Amino acid sequence: MVRKKFHKLRMLLCGVLSLNILLAQPAFVYASQDGEYADNGQSGEGSEAPTPTEDPHTQAYYQSADTDSIEGWPEGPKIEAESAILMDVYTESILYSKNADKKLYPASITKIMTTLLACENLNLKDKLVVSEAAAYGIEPGSSSIYADTDEEFTVQQALMAVMLESANEMALAIGEKTSGSVKKFVELMNNRASQLGCTNTHFNNPHGLTDENHYTTANDMAKIAKAAWFNPLFRKFTTKDLFEIPPTNKFAETRYLLNHHKMMPGREYAYDGVVGGKTGYTDAAGNTLVTYAKRGDTILLAVVLNSIGGCFSDTASLLDYGFNNFEKVDLNLQKEPVPVKTLPCEHYILKDNGDTFPFYYIRRVYVTVPKGTEVSTLSKRQAILNNPIGPLRLKSKYYYNKHMVGWGMQYEKEILSDLLLPQNLANG
């Protein structure tokens, strides 16, 4: 009986604290960018030498971005994060990269993959019942909404708890609901990561609490976060600021869930254009952060890993750099017949097109390049994608000094009518 009363008290405090966060404003202490205190005008001949101060920056701060090596590319900002990446989500142009393939702990940004898989496999209106293993299977004191054994939620409510309050027990419950067990869900996470092109990621749980076999990279996380953004259901959760879960069968009070991302409108580090993302922190991982920001028709995705005390300022620096130095440009492409080499037995592929095969774009093709770039100077690489049981596709990639800045897909004329159906356009 004592345990149940204490558990209910913790859940009530959780709701009260969430409301209080809305009113809380932290105090800040600033140092000059060179790591020294600003000159107060009292130093000079005849005065005591100033006391040396500890460098406020991490070692990673002084490391240049890998993208700085691209000829003609704008120099990237200095940030505290050990690893980071900035990407245009539509063109996949990498605007900034530092140690982007280094394996690091992701902490709670893991929950982006957890939520994406739930969005792909579950009905948001379905009932979810929290198991004892989920309710009490997390580290004491870690992020939670203090869900109890046999407590009932909808899948939507559970995912709001995962993405807004970073509730670890609800991530376990989502895994069980999706795959029948956390073990099988972890297998699903790793399979999906592989499908998305991740090569240095291994998940070992749905929540991101520290595990030596649970790691990712900024590059891989950008691929996961990009795929998640293009899922309309996922966007419902990552862009939500405040959500209420009404009383349940186990808890008589309303739970107030507040998005922990402090760069959203009205928050301490509010940044013009930020629409959502996911925070993370453990002692081993440091601060991790995924952020989506939109200005005009450009959406940038920033990932920072192991940022000691600077994940929001790091992200602001990256977004400033991206929006101020780059632009998305329409290539205005129409139809480009492509030379095709075939074996004698494959001449049927060309039909009546001579030595070329006509492919067609069904949507505009954009590149993201440094402002003022003449797109006619970009180089292009093309490849016909093998498809033994279906129509041919041509993928064209565009490069700025050997750095990929955009791509487009062209299709055979024979399948255009199918691709242009509303449901296929919606599926991309």
C-alpha cells in the first residue's frame, strides 16, 4: 500500500513539475568567445595581473569541420559538440559535418527510431496496456511519466509521452506493443536502420539509456531523422509543444507533457524556424539533440552528439550557418534522354529510341549550394537502377567540387501514368 501511494505521489509531482517548467527561466553566465573574461578597463601598467581563467570550451570546439576541406565551401562554425551534421532534408546536401561517422552514444534521440517504427506499424487509436516489465524496467530517476502496471493509454498518448517527456517506460511499452517483445522490437530497429543506409549504428533498447552495444553516428542519425520527417504521423509528435493525457484507469489526475526542446517558439532558446526535434542526455552520452528548422521552402536538419553544455547554442550556430550561407536552387530540368549501352540480346530495352532511353522527372529537382553558385558548373553522375522485375529508373546526383548537393529520380514513360496517381505522389 505504501509503494502505491508513493507511486501516485510521484505521478502527481510529474504533472505539477511539467506545468512549472513553462514558467521557469534559467539564469545564464556568459564568457567571451576567446575563453577569457572581458577586459574591465582596470588592467595595465601598475595594476595586478589578472587571474588566469579556465578555458570554457571543450577540445572539440577547436576542431574544424570536415566540410571545410571542400574547395569554395563556406567555413563552418566552431561548436562544442564532438560530432555534428547539418543537412537539407529534401536535397540531402550535407552543409556541415564534423566527425559525422564517429560512433557515440545517442541517449534519448534513440526515441526517434522508436516513434517512427510505431508510426509505421501501429494504429494511433489502439489501446496500449503497460506491462509490469515496462513500468518497472527502467533505471530509477530516469525520464518517466510514472506509468503503472496495467495502466491503459492510447498509442497516440504513449508516443506523446515518448517524444515530449522522453518517458523511458513508455518506449518499452511501445516496443512491446509493436513487436510483442522488446527483444524483437530491437531487431526491427536495427533492420530499419540498415534499410535507411545506416552503417555504424546498433540499437540495443528502445529508449537510449546507456549500453555499450547501443550506439550511432551523426551521419546515421541524420538518415533516420530524415526518414522520420517524411512520415506525416511522426511529424505530429516531434512538432507538438504541449499535450495532456486525461485521467486513466490507474491515475486520477491529468498529466501535462511538455516538449523538452528549448529552441521551439516561446522557450528559453527559441530560434526562428525551429519546428521540432528530440533531446537526449546521459552521463556517458553528454547532450544529444536533433532539430528540424524551416524557413521558406527550406528545411534543415541538425544533429549534435556529445555536446557538453552547449547543444542548443551549437544547434543555433549550425542553423545560422546553414540559412545564411546556402540556398536551395531549382535546376528546372525537363526530359533528358540518356545513352544506354546494351548487349545484343537487350536491344528491346531501347525500343525505337536509337541509342538513348528517355526518362522523365515527375517532380522538380533541387540542389542546396553556397549562395551565388552558378548551377551550370555542377557536375552530374547518373546510374540506371537495376530492377529485373519492373520498369527502369535513372538516378542523377549533382556535385559541387565532388560534394553531393542534390539528386533526382527519373522514370520510364510507360510508368508515368501510374506514378502520377494521387496516392503514389503522396507516398513519394
